[in-house]
Amino acid sequence: MKSKSHFSALLTYTPTEEGGRPTPVSSGYRPGFKFPFDKNLFTGIQKFAGTDLAFPGDSVHAEITLLNPEKLTGKYMKAWISIFLKVIN
């Protein structure tokens, strides 16, 4: 069963020289995510657009599907709208 992604993001992986990973990650990688409005760590699946690998220092567009979205119900939409409004004002 295919899950619908919860949001899109431009991800930039920290270069190895700056403390980032020494190896590339594949599309389907499941890192932890922290949001500025919540203290919990969330797991999500990253599906890259246009590539299968991201190397340290690369930026890639990805669709993110959270594995535990019920913990964020109503929180992240309000936060993204708030951030967007601050940017355009």
C-alpha cells in the first residue's frame, strides 16, 4: 500500500568536513525529524525526486511521509501557515 506524502522539502545534507555523514543516503532513507514547534522526534521516509542517492553536501527535493503523523495532527499546518505569513509580511 502506497502512503501519501505529508509534505515536500528541499533537503541539504551537511558535508562530511562539517560533521555530516561520510556516506550517501538512498531514496527511502528514514531519518528522524525535529520540528521547531514540538519537542518530539518523528520518523519519516524520504523519497527523492530525480535521483536515487544524496551525497554529503548535496541538496535534493524530497517527498516526506511521516510514520507517526497522528502526533502532529493540527500542529504542523498551523506552524507552516504562521511561518509563511511571517515570510510574506
